Amino acid sequence: MARFLPLAIVAFHLLVCLQTLCDQQQATSAGLVPPRVVTIVCAVPNAQLLRIHCLSKENDLGEHALVYGQEYYWEVTVPSNSTDYPRYFCGFTSGSKKQFLVVYDAKVDPSCKNNDKHECYWFVSEQGFFFSNVGKDYRKIAGWA
């Protein structure tokens, strides 16, 4: 019996190591890609607030009030083995103007890519809503409703 004890210990450690390796492989295959960052930049005049309320099906980010020059940003977590990208909507209000836009989803994601980063920038002004993936060279996506 004593002769088999070292062999049993080695076999036990081998099973533990194999289980740990399997767990690590499953975690990697079910892991997450680097987060995407969505940034909203306020460029409405100082006399007005830009009120935003952003949410997805799973996550309500709450209401925020921005003044000229302020930014609001958050990270979006995307599963690596899924095409089920979260969809974030934002309601925007400035004075009597309102707009409701999708600011991030599977269609927006490829446009956010810049080298190894995924950053979505939204610039909100009196003229409307502009998008960029590098924080400059914005293109107009929508006007105020």
C-alpha cells in the first residue's frame, strides 16, 4: 500500500493540473475582448445644459447633465465568442431640442476601431450629432429632432 501512495499523489496532482488547464481554456474561450469606450462630448453653448440618459437592455447608466466642454464616457463589455453586442441608446435634451440615438451596437462597433483600440466619440452641438473613432474628424450622423 505504501508503494502506491507516491503514485496516487502524482496521479492526483496530474488530475488537478489537467482540471486547472481545462478551466483556464474555458475562461479564455468565454473571455471578453478589450472594452470599448463610448465618449460623449458636449459642445452646446454655456447657457444650456446637455442632458443625456444612456442605457442598454442590461445596464441603465442614469441621467447626466453636461456643460460646454464636459465629457461623459463609459466602457462597453463585449463577449469574445458572441455576435450579441450590447446596444446602447441615449436620449439627449438641450433646451427645447430632443433626440434619441443608438450610440453603440454591432453596426457602430467596426467604426469605432482605430488601430488596436475601439473608441466611439460623439460630439453634440447645436448643429447636431457627430461621430468619430479618434476624437477628431467628426462626421455628422443626425440633427436634432
